Amino acid sequence: MPEGRIVKAVSGFYYVADGDRIYQCRARGLFKKKDAKVNPLVGDWVVYDAISDSEGYVMEVGERTSELLRPPIANVDQAILVFSLVEPSFSSLLLDKFLVHTEKAGIDSIIVLSKADMARMEEVDAIVRKYEGIGYRVIPTSTRDQRGVDDVRAELRDRISVFAGQSGVGKSSLINALFPGISLQTGDVSQKLGRGRHTTRHVELIPLAGGGYVADTPGFSSLEFIGISELDLAESFRDFAAISDQCKFRGCLHLSEPACAVREALEEGEVDRERYEHYRQFMEELREYQRRNKSW
Ligand SMILES: Nc1nc2c(ncn2[C@@H]2O[C@H](COP(=O)(O)OP(=O)(O)OP(=O)(O)O)[C@@H](O)[C@H]2O)c(=O)[nH]1
Ligand SMILES: [Mg+2]
Ligand SMILES: [Zn+2]
């Protein structure tokens, strides 16, 4: 049976690309992988059964190299985390949370700071310095004056990249600015709420003329710590993981353990205090999530 890749999923249909053809498929039955159900995701390689030259059934989902639940996508190489500087205003809390998920998934992240045309330079520089210090590539951009657009484009070549971020930050606008051949729908930000209007409704992988794919995704603003352990959380903070081998205890969670290198670095001002506060807050949220979802 032929194989292809799911490039779009909309209300129970999976759009499977095979060469130049797209097959609108339904899933046949349930998929099992190591006794767990798997739902097909955009980005999945699948075996499908064609029933005409445009329709078929997804029969089998292939092994994944990576998977994200939010946005739901498999087999991407990197995440372009789009965070606007204004409208909606920049949230380091949400950024730190996104980074937990991409680190856990083993996906590289590039931080894009959008709407730089509306922000003060000092504010932009401070965010760039902070996250570059942790080890991320940070690119301020604007689709109004085109700054940063070439730099982002250079990062996308021959790779599969997913654009993720809140509604209204300008993910679709940026993809349009990067590739003039693509014209995705964009929407304005509600003046009253300061939020986007959820213009993009589904995840879609778009092939790039020069090689590679980009996925536009719907915006979202909350993330739960599904499938993440306390140690995963600690390890997903790159800045902590880099020095945790100097903690006295293996598996140190950097909370109240003695001789903790992360807390010492915090006192020395070498670990960012806001990052550490977010870490503690996430640990609380994670524990709360686990309490609520305990299987008795
Ligand atoms: N000032 C300014 N506005 C921008 C920029 N990029 C996008 N916008 C505006 O931001 C609004 C939201 O843009 P979208 O591209 O629809 O945002 P999105 O992230 O795709 O939103 P969802 O699809 O809802 O998740 C639109 O009004 C854009 O014109 C920018 O660089 N500068
Ligand atoms: Mg959009
Ligand atoms: Zn520690």
C-alpha cells in the first residue's frame, strides 16, 4: 500500500500528500502503538489505501521522530516560537512554558519576537540578551519594516518548522512575509481584549519552494503539563541543566535540596530570578495537574 505524509487535518479528515497528489482520508479504526492509542497527527508518515484518485483511508501511522501535543504535530525539526512584543504583550511566563514543551519533545526552538516596530529598543534588547544567555537563537522581527525576516527565512531552509504562539502574535503574517507565494489569512487583534481572534483554525504543513516545510498553527494561550515529570521539568530548563551536574544530589529538583548548584547560581545572580520563579510556579502547576489526574 502507498505511503504519504499528513499535511492537514480538519474535522475528521486527514489530507495525505503523496507526490503531487493530495488524498482526503478518513482514519480506519484505531491505531495502536505500544498498546497505546495513537491519533494521526499532521506531519505523520502514514500508509494509506486509495479508493479513488483523491480519497482514501489512513491505515497505519509510522514511527515519529518527535511529537508535540500543542500545537498537535509530529516529525518537525524545530519550533519557531512567535512572541509579540506588544498586542498581545510579551509574556516571559508563557515563553518559558512553551520552552518546557519543546525541550521535552527534543525539538530545537528559535524565539521570534514579533511586532518589533511597535516596541522600545531597550525592551527588545533585554529580552534578546536574556534568552540568548540561556542558549536560544532570538530574532526580533517586523512584517511592517521587514526586519529580521531574512534571518528567519535562512533558518527554515530544508527543515520542517512549526510556527507556534498565541493568537494574534502574527504567525500567519510572518509566514506570508517570508514567502510571498503563500497567502494565509490573517486577522486583527481585538482592541478591547488585546488578544487575537483565532484566525488560523487548523494545522497545515506548507512545502517551501527552496526545500523544507513550514507549519502554520492556530494560536493558543494555555498549556498543561501532560506527560511531563518533575525531573523532565527540571531538565527542560537549559540554564539549570547546564549546571545540575554540580548539584550534590543526582536528580536534584533545585527546590530545597542541600548544596544545590542552581540555587547557588541564583544567589550569585548567574541564574535569572524570573526564570527560577517560573520554574517553581510550573512545579506547583505540575503537581496540581498530577493530583487532579491521579489514576486510583
Ligand atoms: N505592527 C505590527 N503588526 C503586525 C505584525 N505582524 C502581524 N501584525 C498584525 O497582527 C495581527 C495578527 O496577525 P496574524 O498573522 O493573523 O496572527 P496569528 O498569530 O496568525 O493569529 P492566529 O491565527 O489567530 O493564531 C494582524 O492585524 C497583523 O496585521 C508586525 O510585525 N507589526
Ligand atoms: Mg494565524
Ligand atoms: Zn540542584
